[in-house]
Amino acid sequence: MKRNPMTLRGAELLRTELKKLKSEARPNVIKAIAEARSHGDLSENAEYHAAREQQGFIEGRISEIESKLSTADIIDVTQLKTDGRVVFGATVDLADENDGKEVTYTIVGEDEADIRESRIAVTSPIARALIGKSEGDVVDVMAPGGTRSYEIVAVRYD
């Protein structure tokens, strides 16, 4: 079975979502189904069909989260021997060598990646270029628009 790296934070977020789905969402949808059933003919009962669809979504999400957690290789970056290098879970401040703009990325597992929140997957081209490098190093990243050069300004292990 393939193990998927995940940060401690990512695992906690999944556990919290799973708990909420099991303790709140699942009981609520069961109540909605029971109430819709009490209204009579199920073949033309839109409330019943909507509640059943919602139940399917909730059960699917519960299964997905349980599967992700069962194959997760949870890594606590604060426990790693890093020697100032970029590792899985590190937050990296970069300066674009071309225009000087600064960006910050946290390297996370594929299931946690969200570019809007500056979390990039460890398998992404930029993360692969950064892994093993240190503050002050310059890395070249193959991007769709061509090669980009970044200087590593800072490495943090939050």
C-alpha cells in the first residue's frame, strides 16, 4: 500500500472534519431522511431525494478521509533533523530573481496542497527543486512559462 506524506496540521484538519461529519452531518441527514419519509410517497418527494443525495456525499467523504488517514505517513517537521535545509513541511520564503517579488510556500502532501493558501505539494516542480536546499541558495524551476530562478530568503519549520 502506498504511503502518502502528510503534515501534522493536515492530519489534524482531516480528523476534525471526520469528527464533524460523523457527529453532526450524518445524524442531521438521517433526521432529514426520516422527516421526508413521513411526508408520504417517496417517488415524488424532492426532500427525500435531496437528503439521500446529501447522505451519499457525506458517506463518500467519510470513506475518503478514513482512507487518506489510513495511508498517511504523518510527519512532524519539528521532530526532523533539518540542518537548515528545505524539507517536507518547511515554510520557505523565496525572492524571484527576475522581478524581486517575494513569495512564501509551505511544502505539504498532495492531499493538503492549496495554492490559494500557499501550500504546495511535495511532488510539484517548485517543491522538488527546493528540497535539500538551504537559505541563500538559488534554484531554477521549470514552469509552464519557462525557467524561473528563485533565491531562498528564509526557511522556517512551523
